[in-house]
Amino acid sequence: MLKWLAHAYYILSTMLSAGMPILRALQTCAGSMRGRLGSVFSSIHESVRAGRGLADTMEGYPRIFAQLDVTIVRAGE
């Protein structure tokens, strides 16, 4: 799972660095993932689209996202 999560972070960082909006980047990332991680990123996309913060949403998945990851995203927000 960590390998796929690192890959998802890489994909997201590349798209965001290129200027893609966060919602589109999350949607694209969710579409490229399979299984549980794809479902998690789809849920994150929907939550952020509804107005919830990315870090707050990630906190809802403690088995997927380490607290350090959440803290780094929160600092960036």
C-alpha cells in the first residue's frame, strides 16, 4: 500500500506543479488507482468538492494517511 500511496503523492504533486486545480488532480488520481486506495481518493475528492479541507478529510483515514502526511498538508493549506 505504501508504494501506491507514494505513487499517488507523486502523481498529485506533478499535476499540481503543472497548475492543475486540486479537484481535477484528485479526480484524476482516483481514476488511476485501483481497489481501496482508489475508493479513498474518490471519497476525498467528493469531500473536498463539498468544501471540506483536504487535511481534515485525510484525517478520516488514519490507516491510510500518517499523521505527518496530514500535518504537512495542513501546513500547505
